[in-house]
Amino acid sequence: MPSEPACAGPVVPVYFILLPGHLLLDFAGPAEALRIANQNGARFTLHYCGPDPQAGNSLGLSLGGLVPLPEPVPDGAWLIIPGLSSALANENSPASKVAVAWLARVYRAELQLITICSAALLAAAAGLLPGRRCTTHHSLIGRLRALAPTARIEDDRIFSIDGNIASSAGITTGIDLTLELISRTAGPRVALEVAREMVVWLRRDGGSSQHSPYLDHRNHLHPAVHRAQDAIAAAPERRWRMEELAEVACVSPRHLARLFKQHAGLAPNDYCQQMQLAYAEPLLARTDWSLERVAEAAGFGSARDLRRVWLRQRGLALRRAELG
């Protein structure tokens, strides 16, 4: 019998705040990503809330059985607010006013707020965005600036993460943002499995590469190279030797090096280093970890070695402050 996946990360209560007229994909996309993450060892508990026990959505369907907006909200919880259809994206509607007042009352540093599309307007109306990096759908950037004039609004990002406030441009980018937060909470391997199941690109923070090495360099059909890549992806923090990879791939080390270059477009060592950096990146966002600890966890010999590889692979110096 297949073994059950190992638990990845802490138990995280997730509250979806569903208002009348919410965009169904803004809700269903992130919810499905979290459900699939749980199948791969993550531990998210999903709760569906709203000002009313029933809420219609953008497709004319109604969701019933919603529980009241929670008070209090436990530490470590995520609050995910899907956007509203364009006709209802109004922070002054009766339901939005209830949600804004609740958000202003319960929000604190121990919670993770996630707004999708026009929901950033609700966070702005609740007074949560002064000085914060944030984004929203391109058609709403002007309204967001008017509501949060001191926010650091990024109008060219699919999503933005500033500490415990995250926002996305909406629709499919809610999935991209959820994948990144899954990666930071449950680990990049869980996020990779979710992306594969959902058949989407595994994206990263706006300040990083727009593509993930977990999925890059895989657009080929050579089984030996895929076997080596699968082994590296399963343990990117391991210091792989060519002899070990060749044994997994069932070819000689010399032949594997040639195959890698021909089919993946880069040398095995470069691929290993890119995977190590992808593994290290969410760890770099942890303020309670030193650079030496991150380097050790990601399989580097030292923090200096991590900085050297980062510069070589990314073409720029490592600056942790830009990764949060």
C-alpha cells in the first residue's frame, strides 16, 4: 500500500470571507490549491464565512451554510478575501461595510491577510495598507491609490507580499499567490505537487523569477534526464554527486552530463544549484533564521557559498530584505 504523505508545516486555519457577488474563481482557485496541498501533507483547515449565511457569486450561483465572521480569530490564521465582480466591487456596499468594520476590528500582526483582486479595496478601507506594498487588478489601481494614498502600490505585479499582508491582481493570480504562500508555509515540494496537479506554472514572489526551476527545464522527453531531475526535486538540499545522479538515471556520469546539456539545456550542477536556491528562497523570508542556518538547511557549505551561488545563478547580489 502507498504510504501517507508526511505532514508539512503547522496547522493553519484558513477563513474565506465570502461577500455577495464574489468572483467564483477568486474563491475556488485558492481553495482547491489548499485542498490539494492537504493531500500532499500540508495541514490547512478551511472555513467559509460571511456577513450572511448565504452569498451569491459572479456566476449567479449561491453558496449556503456560511458561518458568521469569526471573532476572535486565532493566531496564525489566514484571512482570504476573494474579489467582487466589477458591478459589485464597492467598499461602500452594506456587506462590504460589515466586512471592512470586522477586518479593522480583528486584524493584527499574528494574522495573514490575503486579498484577491478588488478585495484590496476592502483592506484599504479598513486602514490596513499605509506604507505597505500591495497590488490589485489593473482596472482598480486608481481607486486603490485614492483609498490608500500612502500605500506602496505596485501596478505591474501579479501579486505582492509585504509581511503579513498579501495581495494579488485577481482571477488566476489568486492561485499564483496561494502557491507561493503554500511554498512558504508547507515547503516548496508541496507547492510543486499542487502546481502539477492543477497544471499551472509555479510562480514566485514578484521580486524573484517569474518561473520556478521546479518546472523549468522539464520540456523534454528523455527518461534518464527526468529520473535525475525527479531525484533532485525530491531532495534539492542534498549535495548530489554526478555518480549518484548517474546511478539514478541508469547511465554513466559522462553520458548523463551530455544528455542533461542536450535535453535540459544546462549542466547538472547548474540545475542542482537552481533547485537549491528555490528551496532556500522561502527560508530566506524567515526572520528568525540566520543566513548560515538557511545555507546549511539548503545544502550549501556556508553563507558565503550561498551568496556566491546566488550571484552566479541570479546575476545579482543576495539581499534578504527584498525577499519578504
